[in-house]
Amino acid sequence: MRLPYVETGGGTNAWRRGVALRVAFIGIVVLFFFAGVKSVVLPAKPKIVQVSEISAKFPDASVEGFALGFARDYLTYDGARPEDHSKRVSRYLSNAVEEGAGLVIPGDAKDEISSVHLVGSRKEGETGRTKIATVTVAYRLVDDSRGYLNVTVTRDGDGRLAVPEYPSFIAKPSLDRDIEISKKDDVVDPAVVGVIRRFMRNYLAGSRTDLQADVLPGYEISPLGHMTLRELGEVKLLRNNGQKKLVSVQTYAVTESGVEHLMVYRVLIVKKQRWYVNAVNEESFKKGGSRYDSY
């Protein structure tokens, strides 16, 4: 290695300065050498991501999907081949549940699922590292009979799912025929009604470019499409915060096949230089991905 030349000038102090510069240069080279060796021999320690960081929400879509699959297989059976039912259902069960999930099928009994839908799910608690959830499933059989099924699903600390106990049929939700949502005065401001009428026409028709002209700048709303606004009905005020209003919009629309629908939308409108639509039925996104501002 060639060291930098230092002019000594013949004096003792100059000579000492020269020696000091040489020692400093060698020290820097040695330091960088060992730093490079360490980065190769001992790479940076990787970050260990805990399972809880990956999926903190419980119950999540995997738990709900597991319950839907169980309900589909549990409610489809043929008494002539009960072993098929037991084999399908056993894929979901823990060892605490007997084969077939307790279903005893007479020889002439037969049923099949037409559809299953998620009603809701909730966390029931934990035991050790295992989390427990109840998932409510709505089902319809091929004979058009319908009902609701509660399914218990657990997830252990390693992420494994299971149905650890027998399911249960539950009654349909109670119906209140006398309820009516409280609405305030009619919205008659022609500027507001004009924007809403134009927006709903483009929203139902799927005219994205024309639709965005009435959407609050910086936000996006996806159009529906394939429907024609026949008439705009009542526009009622639900909430009024001055420059921000939540209104109920009644629409009469017709599909491409000629079927007429009477529908009600909740539309959030905001006044900047003029009135704009900020959200419809709580659907709106800021450009960049985040949800709309709350009502």
C-alpha cells in the first residue's frame, strides 16, 4: 500500500505531523476493512414478524370462510350414503366432536344446499393461545327452505382452524313492521336537487366520466351501471352540518330488461365553490386509497 507523501520541511514538528497523518490513514483503512468483513460474515438480523402483526383482526375472512364451508357440507347429505357426509364434515372437526357432527341421517333423507351467506361473526373469548368465534350463517336449501346456523370456530396459536363443538340452528331475526326512519324536511334547494339528480342518473347508468364531474374533487365513486333513472322521488334531509348534508334520495330506476325498482340511497353532499357529492351509501375513496371523511 502506498502511503500519502508528507513534506517534512526538515523540522521535528513537521516530521511528527507527517507520522501522525500516516498513522491516521492506516487506522481508517483498517476500520473500513473490518466493517466490510463484519457485514459479510454477520448480515443484519432479519425482523421477526409475529403472527399477531400479520392478522390482528379476529374473526377474519379465513374464519368466516371456514364456517361457510362447514355449513355447506353439514347441510348437504344423502341418507343412502351417510359416509359421504361424515367424510366431508370431518375435515372441519376437532377430536371433541363426533363423526358427522352429531347428524343422524335416516335412509330416505336427502337435502342439498342452494346457497350460504355470512350474516355476521363475533369473538367469544380465548383459552390459552386459542381464540374462539361464533359465525352466523344464513342458508337456503334446494327446496327453497331457509334458516340460520351458528358455527363455533377456533384458531390456535399456530393459525390452525377447527369446529370444536356442535352447531346450532337459530331463529330468524325479529321483525319490527312499525319502524320508520325519522327524516327531516324535504330538500327543495334547486342547486342541491340538480346535482343529486345528475349524479344519480350517471351513477345508475355507469357513466364514470360524467359522474366524477359532480364528485368532490380529490375523491372517487364507482358507478353502478346498467340502470336508467326514470324519476327522482323525495329528497329528505337526514343530517345537516351546514356545508355538509346527509340526504335520503328516493329513485325510480329501470334495468335493461325492463324491471322497475324503487330504491333509496343515502347521499353525502358537501359545498365548496358549489355542491358536490362526497359519498353514496358510505362508498367513496380519496385518491390514494383511504376512505372518505366521516359524516
